[in-house]
Amino acid sequence: MPAAAWPASLEGTPAIHVIERAIGNGRLSHSLLLQGEDPALLASIALAIADRLLNVTGSTAPFPAAQHPDCHALRPAGKMRIISADATRALIGKVQVSSTVSPHKVAIIHEADRMNTAAANVFLKTLEEPPRSTTLLLLTTRPHALLPTIRSRVQIFRFPAEATPFGDAAWQAWIADFDAWLGRLCDGSAGKKEAADLLFSVYGLIARFSQILEQAASAAWDKQKESKPADLSDEEQAALEAGLSVGIRTRFFADIERACRAFAAPRLSAGEDALRRPLAATVDALERSFGLLAVNLNENAALEDFLLATLRAWTRR
């Protein structure tokens, strides 16, 4: 069975080369932290690593990594999407026993930053005394939410999200309308009617954003269901579905940032220095609003915060 493919956007990159060489030499660290903005991309990398570690000479039967009996996963569960101490102990119990068909074992901890304090402390003990022939793969989009003592005991690889925009046609139409809204702000029309139209457009963009995100997340979940592990609990399934939505939301906000920079670049290059301050304020507002999502602010509220801050920045120039 050929090795699982790396994500196409990462083939041949330095990080992948280092990992492949370490696996080939039998020198891969027992604990890796895979960090980046796209949870789905990180999961694909983790499964590709697991495949190369598990389906080796000495294995009695090949399996796809996601269904391999010696590949164990730990995911957030429940509406709060938390990894509990009990769930962490259960995972540790699985990797402390002998492997089933492979000479190696792999544990994948999805969204490791969702460990509560008790779970993180339980897991830390395993990092300090890792089980034999076991590789621990921690996945996170928020590495600084992990305990510093955990980060200090793992080898860290960073994988940026794909630079290509999210391909959904409705989303691309949203980005085009957002760009047009920025253009109207840039024109500087200050009449009451123009100001009212700009404000109404803010709430139109927010409503469409919510609808497009919901539809994109639903489509992603329909696809994910075809390959999801059969032993997922209802709570883990709900958390996985929510995690898919978070990943798409992250890509949406990255596309908004790219749209802001694409809007600004030609105008600044043309010497329109008066636009420098409001354009900088727009990017700052986006970064602040995206940061609010990390503390569980609703995406619609975060988008509203960004758009209204942008509107204020332009009307004050």
C-alpha cells in the first residue's frame, strides 16, 4: 500500500522534508506539535505521518491511518468543545498497552489547546515519560494557549494555511461586494444618504456571511462524514462538526485580510498617502476582531466589530 500523500500545498516543503528524513532515519521525536491556521490541513499532515510510522516492515496488516488499530485520536467533546482529564487518561491508557498490528503506536490530539487545566497536567506527565514506540502528535491553531511546559517538551512544526482563497462561489461574491464597499468608503462621500447606505451594507454583509459560513460548514461536514472514525461519540461528533466550521471561518477571515491588502496596495503605490491611516486602521481592526474569536466571541459579532470600526476609521479621515 503506497504511503498516504502529503497535502499538495506542502509537497517538497522544508518541514515535510525534515519529517520524512527523520522518519526514514528512525529519529523522529516522540512528541510533535503541528501548528497552523487550518485544522483540516493539520489533520491531513498528522494522518500522513501516522501512515508512515504504522504501515512499516514488521506490521502484520496495512490499514489507512484513520482506521488503523494502533492510531488513537483524542478530540474535544461537547458544546464547549473541551478535552477533559478523563478523556486524556483514556487515551494514555490506550498507548500504554502493546500495539495490535504495528510495532509502533500513534496518538493524535486534535485541537490540543482545548485541553482544560487538569487534562493538560495529566498529559504533561506522559510527555515527561512517553510510552515506548509511541509518537504523540498535537494539533493546534492556538499554540500559545497550551501550557509553556507542554510546548517546551515537543518539537514544533508550523504549517501556514493555503494562500488560495476559499473557492465557494457565494463566498467569492461576498468578497467582491466587500471590496466594492471599501471602494465606496474610499470615495469619501459624506452625505447622510451615502452614510446610511454604507451602514445598511454592513448588516447585509454580516447576514450573508453567516448564511455562507453555515452552508460551507454543512457541505464540509457532509464530506467529512464519509471518512469520520466509526467510534466517535455523539459529543465528539458535535465537537468535530463545530471544529470544521471554525476552520472555514478562519479561512474566511484570512480571505478578508487578503482583500484588504489587495485593495490597499495599488492605492498606496500610486501615492495616495491620505489613505494610509484608514487602511492601517482597517487591518488593525480585522486583527483585533479575529483575536476576539479565540475567546469564543460569536463570528457575527466579531465581523460587526470589524466592519463598524472600518466605517469609523474612514469617516474620520
